[in-house]
Amino acid sequence: MTIANISEITATSNASFEDAVASGLERASKTLRNIRTAWVKDQEVVVENGKIASYKVTMKVTFVLDD
């Protein structure tokens, strides 16, 4: 039987939403093993002086627990 867990993480990037997702998953993989999926739950931008300053994503990361 396989048991999975879901962890919600938030990541930011100055470049793009895609970069925020990639850097968030890269960081999560340093702590979590057996990551299987990531669902982007929310996206937002931080605006400073009328311009996008950074991109932020909130993800639900699913990983399988070790036996």
C-alpha cells in the first residue's frame, strides 16, 4: 500500500511564475523525498511603483512516504 502526504509551500521569484514553481520544487526536494506532483493553488504578483516586483506561487506538493 502506498501512503502519500501533501505539504503546502510558497515560493517567490523576481523572474516569472514558472521560475517560482521551479525554485520552490527544487528547495522542497532538499527536505521532502519522493515528490510526485505539485498543484499550483494560487498565483499573485507583488507590485511596487506600478510595476511587478516579484511573482509568488502557493503550491500543494504531494510526496509518497517511505515504507
